[in-house]
Amino acid sequence: QVCAQLCRRPCYCPWVPPRCPRGSPLVLDGCGCCKICARRLGEPCDFLNVCDQSQGLVCDYSSASAGTGATCNFEDDEEGCEVNGRVYRDGEVFQPSCKIRCQCLDGGFNCIPLCQEDVRLPTPDCPYPRRVEIPGKCCPEWICEAQDQHLLRDARAVSPLLRFPCQEWGTEWSACSATCGVGFATRVSNQNRYCRLETQRRLCMVRPCPALPAAFPA
């Protein structure tokens, strides 16, 4: 009866198929007539707008009775997470880029950096270290820049009580030390009262951490 009410024969479809967002493939609608964009995890669905079965998603009508409508969910109610339009199962390890590796856990995901986040302090043989992207390599590397040394000599001759008695210099802020919640980023800079090179830190937060599940009563 549902098919007879919603599906018209013959099929009348748009001449040009829709352009789907990343991670949403083209599939046939519930009538098997026209190509549509498959619905992703958490998106609304119905008989015509089907979920992405390649990701193990089905149209979950359990919440429809509460007036919120059906949504795409995993068939076995397993927790998952969606990153850049791609759905990952709970416990699955994935690598969004060559610089980080992540794992899907309880509807969220935790990531660890694969590139070494070291801070190089200036040395006599490398007074101006700078981190740059190297073609063909994933992780940035430190290089030594050659700059005029008389700027530093002139700076030492100026009274140290001035706020910035020499040319301002500093590295870029590092990545946040925590993938979720509050962490800290570091850099090396001479932007202080005495124009001395020092490691500076500041608080950062990439995203809030997912809420922990409520504990079962004793």
C-alpha cells in the first residue's frame, strides 16, 4: 500500500542527478526509480529518502513516535562517529590525514599527532630556526634562516627595561596538546620585557570532550 501511494509509474526523474555532499553516494530512492543522495548518520529519512546502506545505516523509526521523525542509525544500534562525511564504527581506527591518527570511541573520536611537536631553541649555529612544509614530506621540518646578526648586537646595547628593545621574533604556535578539552600550545619568542628568548605557553581547546556515559547505579 505504501508503494502504491508514494511510487508513481512510470518514473519521472530530474534530467541531471543531484550533487551529493562528500561521503554521501548516489543511490536509488525507496521506489527504485530516481537516484538521490543517500542519507548519512543522524540525518532524517523516510520511505523515499533512504539511508546509506554501504555504511550499515537503516532508517530508525523508534523515535518517530515521539514526534521527532525517523533518522538514519546503525542497524545494530552500535555507536559510531562521522568525520568529513565518512561514518566509522565504534573502535575503528582511521587516519584523516598523514599528520594524525584517530579512533572512534562511544560516538566521539580521539586523535594523536603523528608528527613530532618538538620546539627548537635558537643556537649559535642556528639562530633563527623556522618550521616549514617540505614538498613530498608530510611532517614539517626545522630549517635555519640566515639573518643579519647586527640586529641582535644593537638590541643588547639598548636598555633592557624597554618593552621590545630589539626586533620581535618568534616561532609559530604549536598544535594543541589535547585533541579535546583544554590543552596548551607552545612557541619560542623574544616578545617579553627583557627581549630574551623563552618558551611561552597558552591555553587552547580544539573541541569539547564527549560526555562520559552515566554510571550504572550500584
